[in-house]
Amino acid sequence: AETRYYNYQIKAIVNFQRIFRGWKGRIKFAEVAIVYYRDVSKEYYSKNHVMRIRHEAFRRAAIARENLKHKMATQIQKRVRGMIARKIFAGMKLQALIARCAVYVQREYRRRLAMLKLQAMKRDK
């Protein structure tokens, strides 16, 4: 009976050790898990921050490219409008020249007719 009681006590002591070590292990694991998850989340958020910075840089570059396209289109439109305006102006100058020439021709024609009539009147007197 004494050995049975001794074995019972040994078993109880071993159970207490097992329970205590399991409890200490769970506490230690919880501490390690907190540190691990803290490190993992730091790494995740730092990578996320880097990705956000890259995305912002890419977005700014895309906006700059879009603005450059708009500026280039504006320059092309400006130059084309200038060419069209110069062409229209050259046509207007040509029309004005033709009108002046027509007026000159009409003036000379009427002057010549008037001179011929005047000469005819002088001759018929």
C-alpha cells in the first residue's frame, strides 16, 4: 500500500508539473505570438506603405503624362488654327487685291470712255 501511495504522489506531482509547464508554455507562446504578429503586421504595413508610395508615384506620373498629352493637343490645335487663320488672311488679302484691281480696271475703262466721249463731243462741235 505504501508503494501505491508513493506512486499516487509521484503521479500527482508529475501531473502538477505537467499542468504548470503547460500553463507556462501557453503564457510563453502567447508572448511569442504577440511579438511574432507584431513583427508580421509591421512588415505587412511597411510593405503596404511602400506599395502605396509606389502607387502614388505611378498615379502622379500618369497624371503628368495625361497633362502633357493635353498640352501637346493644345499646341497642335493652336498651330493648326494659326495656319488656317493665315490661309484665310492670305485669301482675304488676295480678294482685296482683286477688288482693287477690278476698281482700277473699271476706273480706267470709264476714264477711257469719258475721254472718247469728250473727244467725240469736241470733234462734233
